[in-house]
Amino acid sequence: MIRWDEEDPGAGVMRGPTGFAAVLRGHEDVLAQVESGIGGVQDALGPKVWTGEAANAWQYEAGHTRTRQRELSELARPVHAALDEYADAVVSLRAQVSFHRQAREDAERMRYAVGGFDGSTSPAVEARRAMLAEQAEMDAHVAGAALRDLAVQRQALDDRLVGALAIPGATGWAQRKEVLSRAGITGVEALDTAKLVAAYKRFTDQALDGDLKTGDVTYLQDFFTVWGKDPAVMDAYFRSLGGERTRELVNTLGTSITDADHSVDPQSLHGLATALRHGLSSASHTWDVTTASTFAAEMFSGATGTIGGGLSVIGWLFHDRDRAPMSATFATAMADQIDAVERSPGRPGELGLLDTSVVAGGRSLMWFESDSTDAMPSDRPAEQVFATLALYPEATLAWFGHSGPDEVAQGRSLGEGRVRYWFGERDWSESSTGDGFETPATLWTALQSVPGAPASGTYDPEVWTTAEIVSGGIIRELSGNPRFITDQVSDDAAIRMVASLAVEIPMLTEWAIVRGGDDIETVVDDRLPWMGEDRAVAAVSRTTLTDFAGTLGQHQTAGWYLTQAVDHYQQSLIRVAASAPGSFIQDGVEVLDGDGVFARVVGLQALVDGATHGVDITSAAAIDARHQKLVEWPVAVIEEAVPIPGTDKILGKGVGWVADLALGELVSAGVEQGNKRAEVLWAGNEKQAVIESDAECMDRADEMKYLSARIVFQVAPEKFATEQGAIEAYDQQAQKYLDVYSSARDMTDGSAGDAVCTQ
């Protein structure tokens, strides 16, 4: 700090502080440029350009580097600001110091000039000299007091600057030094990751092989506190420790919490376990497939569901997906381990892995966190691992879309075998597992959002096809899963599945609703409305689709969103048809033909009416707070991800001027009013029709026919001579409604499909 004293509180040249501030500002600018540059490269190498394990690892490392650059930049900013503020304040204070020092010197000179007794002067002159001397003394006193006050101000400025220059988190240096010294590292020249890791691996071994003591917990807690966010150190530590010993350590910490005779504070035990989980998360994001697979195999080895609590440890480690998410490679590797066990030939039951150990470390840790003795999610590791996998859409799609051979289900691809078991056979029911099919719903939502897949808003033929193969398999397998019934599916799961189903509406409409195709365990190439090329479409039969939709539609909120998704697609179809009534929806099929727009509109209405039969979905519009976050995604799907593919490519084909106009131009060219009339007519359709009898069902079918015909006559009056002619031409729409509705009702009320609402 610059030297000064009470005699001169303004002393010091400020070029030092201002120069250092300028240097720090330069460093801050460089750090910001580096951080921005890394961000730009991350964006340029995003999932549309580079995917896979190497991409994930690089993105994680780059993100860690960006965070560090940002932290350093944020540390520099207040320091150079404080230096500038200090220099300005001292310069300002110096002017006051100069003034008061000059005032004091003037007073001292005056006192000297008038001081002493002179007998030759008159009494009047002597009185004048005495008055001047007294005034000078008072002025000197005031100036001195002012300088002392300025000295106090200078000291306050110094103290404030010292505080600003203090190393952030300086209290952590002592802890860091202690951690290093325990590892035998006492100087910079001895700082070595391998030496540090080896030392704390020894401490871990001592804790596991003997009695866990407070000192062991403190040493390891300090280690994770200091180095837990350092990916390189954590990677070296956990690879040295190995998956099995990691599981044993967490289990020991957990079981010690519930051991009344154990001397270590439970809060400390839980704190160490949590720090370890965060450290493992950091390490896992640096792992390639080989490293992750080796660690997962070691961790899973010897973990049984009846003794030892190993499975609950795995479940607990993967449970905190918000604050300590395991990486995509580690989640995939652990999913491989669980899949190999749950799908192993001859394994009884489909309830999945469950830890029933009397004493289980993962369960104890969750009990400590929740203050509950109920069944803990950690006891079901598959649910936690797959929920983590769903955080990574590309990894999820790759896992369920794997085209390699399946050693368990001969003749199938590995992906098909996995879809069959995890969606079609595995029990996720509310009463048995407590999951309520929420994990399968989360997985499906994730894989649909991969760039190039249907929910992404982009198109990549390979990704799209894989996503459609998996989505079709999911719908078929869930429909055939005997536990997939309405009261065993949670509300949250039903909402998520409706969101995924909404994405598939354009594709499912073509194969299941319009063509009435059969179930095929792959995809078919089909021409979506107004598309210029074929795309892969999930080959799901009408019966399977209505069964699936009916299970979800019996939930109030999910049923409400299903109607909204369908209504959005219907409105889009009608809007485009009204804008270009002479265009072709597909080769050889005009939009207003019997197999055109209204074959799709009416069929979808029948699907919704049948699937939500008997459910008061109107009250679901007031969604409670618990579902609010869940429905944000379905709303986005309804508004953005369910537009008609290809509406930007509408071709008039034989209707003259329409051929060269885009959709927006068509509306402005004079068909806007027809468009609006069509929307108003369809908006008059009562979305939720509670049909109590065959007669009412027939009335509903006729309503669809009349409504379709009236809209056609509004937007293209030249197509039919009279409105009655349009109604007669659309008679087949009534039958379309009856066919689809009957199939949907077959599921929702258990009646035979061919006996419900037939002509």
C-alpha cells in the first residue's frame, strides 16, 4: 500500500493503481474474448454438426473452460473498478489536503510574524497583534483537525481497497494447502495430480478396510470440496478407485448414517457422500465409451438386490439429475448393464431390478434427505439410470435405435429388442413400481427431440427414420403391455405421452386413419400432406392407435391436450385447404376430394371422441401448478411442432394462378374470407361430445359429414352445384367417423368394436 501519514494524507502517485487497473481491464477483455470465442466454436460444432461421445466430452470440457474464463473475468472486474475508484478518491482528497496544509502554514507564519512583546508599541497596536496571534492559532488548529479527518478518510479508502484486493475465497487457501500437505505436497514444484490422487486413494482404502472415523470423513470431504469440480483430478481419482470400491464407499457412508453405534456425525457422512456424487458427475463427463463401460461394469459387478445394498447405491448416485447429472456415456454404459440383467433369458417376472436388502446405503442416504421411511426411488436403479439417459436425446435415440444384432431376442435388432422389453413387457405400473410409466414417457419425449427427428422442426432422413421406427415400436409395445392401463399410468406420464403422440399426428393420420394400414414392425414410406417427397412413417394400425390414445385420453388433463393437439392439426388442414382449394394434398388427390383433407379431419375427430369418451376434459383447462411445467412442452408441440409438413410447398397443379403463389400470398389474393368462414364453421364443432347411445353416435357421425360438406361448399362453391350435392358427396365421411370412433370406444368402455355405433 502507498505510504502516507497524518501530515500528508494525500501522499502517493496514483500511476501505480491506475496502471494496474488498466492491465486488469485488458486481461478482462481478453478473458471475455476467449470465453466468447469458445462459445462460438461450441455453437458451430453443435449437435447438427458433431454428435457422439467425443462431441459430448469436448462440449463438457469446453463448457468447463468457458465457466472458468467467465469466473476469472468476473473476479477482475471489481478489482480494477476498486483501483480506479481509489485513485480518483485519493486525487480528490489530495486537493483538500493541499488546501488545509496551506492554511496551516499561513497560520503558522502569521503567528510568527505577530509573536513576541514590543514595549515601544502603543496599547492599541499590541491589542491588534494579540488578536491576530489568537486568530492564527485558531486557524492552525482547524487546519490540523481537517488534516486528521482527511487521514481517517484515507485510511478508510485504504481499508476498502484492501478488501477489494483480497483473494476471493481466501479462506479456502488454508484448506487447499492442508489437502495438499496431507498428500505430501508442500510446494509448487511437487504439485502432481497422480501424487494427490494416490494419497487420497490410500485414505479411501483405509476408511473402507478399517473403521470409518471422523478424520477419514474430514480428509475426504476436504479433498472433494477443493478438487470436486476439477474434471481431471476427479477422473484420475475415480478411475484409480474403480467402480466397485466407489459403490462400497457410498454404501458404507449410507449404512453408517443409520448405525446408532457409529461415532461419525450423520450430517458429515451425508455431506461426504453428496460431495462424492458431485465429483463422480464431473469425472464421468470426461469419459469415453471404454472408460465409462469399464467403470459401470465394475460398479454393477456384485451388486445384488437381496444383500449389500449395491443396487440402491447406483440408484442414489443417478438420482440427483439437476445438480449432479451423470454423463451420457456413463448413463448409457449403466443402462447396458441393467438391460443385460433384466432381459437375460429365464429371468422371472417383469418388475425390474429392486433392492430389498435389509440395510442399503443408498436407501439410508435418501431417507436422510427426505426424512421419510417410505419406499425410496433409489431402490429401483433402472428408473434413475434411464431418467438420466433421457437427459441426452441423441444417446437415448442411439440406445433404442441400435441396429446391431440382439443376442437375447434372436432375429431382432438390439434396438427392437430393447423397445419390446422396456416398453412392451416391463412393468412400470403405478401400483407395482410407483413409476406410473413416467420413465418410458420421458425417454420417448427425449428421443423425438433429436435434431432431424419429428419434434425438432428439422429433417434429417436417417435420424427421422430411426425416430419413426422407435416411436412406432413404442406405441405398439405400450398398447400391448398388459400393465399399460389408465389407472396404472400417472397423470404426468399421460401428459408427456400425449406430447409425444402430438408430434406423430401427421404421420399416424396417414397410415392409421386414412389408409387403415396394419401394424408393421418397421416404417413405411408415405407422402405426407403437401410434401414433395416420401418420408418414413410409423406403421401403426388404427386399432393400436385408438387403444393407445384411449388409455391416455381417460386422464382429464392429458385428454384435454390430446383434443387441443388434434384440433390444431385439424385447423391447419382446413386453413390450408381454404387457402388453396384447388391444390393437391397428395398425388392425384385434391384437398376437397373425399380422400382429401376431411378424411383426415373427421378421422381424427372420431379418434378424440372415442379416446376421451366419458371423461370431463373441459375442467382440465385449469391446470394445477404441479402440471404447469409438464404442459409447457405439449403447448410448444401443439403450436410449433405439429404444423402440416410441406405447407410451404403447396402447388396448385392445374389451377392456374395458384401454382406460383405461396401460402401468405394466396390469403392476400382474395381467399382470406373463405379461410375465416371455414375456421368459424369448424370452431362451432363441439369438441367434447359425450355420446351415451348408438343414436347419439350416429348423430355425431352425421354432424361430421354435414360440417365437412358445409365447409367445402363455403370455400369452393364451384365444386358442387348445391350444398346438398356436397353433403351427398361427403357421405363417406360419416362412415369414416363411425369406423374410427368404434375402434376407439372398443378400448375405453370394453365393448366390441364392431358392435358400437354401426349403421
